[in-house]
Amino acid sequence: MSQLAELQRWVVQHLQSRRALPQNEAVSAEARLLLTGNDRLSPVEQLEIYREQFWLRHTASLVEDFPGVGGILGQSEWEGLVESYLAATSPQSWTLRELGRGFAAHVERAADVPHRALVRDMARLEWCFIELFDAPERPPLDLRKLASLPPDTLETGQIQLNPALALLEVGYPVADLRRALLEARLAPDAPPVAIPDPEEQWLVLYRDADRRLYHRPVGPEAYALLEGLARGLPLVDACQHALDRAPAHAERLQSHVGTWFQQWAKRGWIVDVVPNLTPS
């Protein structure tokens, strides 16, 4: 098993090489000792096929998962970023779905990424969309159940948010930019999409019953309220959390919370209200 593990590490090391292996005489010599070859391919040429496929499959997966990042950077900068990511991050899962999990964190660490803060926010947004697409399905809030609950349930119970919902605070309007970049890809004659100015946004990302993905910006006080609910706080405590996070918007919070609850239930953001069973 130790010899097998050593061979596996050797293969993985060379699969991640960015240079053609047959041009490396030392690797070619090692391959002749470790691999068999056949009447059509030398041992190192066999390994080269897998090296090429490693890069083609992994880079193609990242292109599909992060089109907004690629649209911001352009081909040359995108290739450099992806190469540095794959060199620094060995795949840890059998499925390519997990390949981009650490991509936004890599952008934060990588040197010389143009528009770093914008690219990081775009990578965070696009990974959230991947997570939401695969999130569990929950039926919408049953209004009949809601009507039968004790009067104080909304204040003291747990308001459960849809698992296919995420909250994302960003410094750029990346959701609108991503839409513009995707539309521009379908219209080759369209003018280049401009890099937007910084703009702090509080986004609710969600998926509908047909697995379509949406984004909706909300105010900082509504975002903080949803953040509190996502943590499992009852409505009263979530409101206090929102007041602490956005004290300048206290009046709006107090006057709109009832309307928001109705809107969020209608959109499928709220899926259940569970009474507090802890004795008072």
C-alpha cells in the first residue's frame, strides 16, 4: 500500500504540471520505470493524455461555474487565475461540483488579480448560486397552519427560512453585472460591459420551484432581520439584532416588518413557523 500511495502521489504531482511531460527528460525516465506504455504510446505519453484531460476537464468546469469572473478578467487573466487555483488546490472530491468551493478564498490570496474586490464578490455570488441550485426542496408556508398557531408564535417561535435561500453582502453590484455579462456573451456585437463603480448591496439569493435562480437587493435593516432569522432567532430577537446592525434604519424596520413578513412568505423565503416549546 505504501508503494501504491507513493505512485499515486507521483501521478497526481505530474497531472498538475502545466508543461507537456514528454518534453521533460527526467519525468520521461521515471515514467519508463513506473508505467508500462504500449505499442502506440510511450509511458510518458500515456501519462500526458491524463495530464491534458485533467486540465481540460477542470478548467472547463470552472468556466461553467464562474462565467462572471471570466467575463470580468478576460481570457488571459482568467487562465492565469485558474492555473494558480488548480496548482494550489488539489481536488478533494470525486465530483467536479465541489471544485470551486475555495475559489473566492483563492482570489483573496492570489497576487495581481485585477479588480480583486469585484472578482472576489463575483466568485462568492457564483458559488452561492451553485449551492442554491442543489439545496434541499421545502414546500411553501402553509397559511392554514399559520392561522392556527397561538397569537405570540410569530414573536417567540422560530421562523424557518427556505434552505434554497442565501444572504450575501457585497461591495459591488455583481448580480446585475453577471446578468449583463451573460447577455453580452449571447450578442457578440454588443459593446464591452463596463466595470461598475463600488456599491454596497445586501442581496437575497433564492431558487424557485422550477429551480430558477434569482437575486433581490434589500435594505440593510431587512438584510439584518433575515440574518437573525437565519440564525434561528425568534422574531423579537431578530428585530433586536437588526436594530443593533442598522440603528439608522430603526423607524423603517418597525413600520415595515409586518409587510416584509407577508412578502417573504409569498416569495417562498419563509417556509415554516415553529412554536417555542420551551416552558416560560
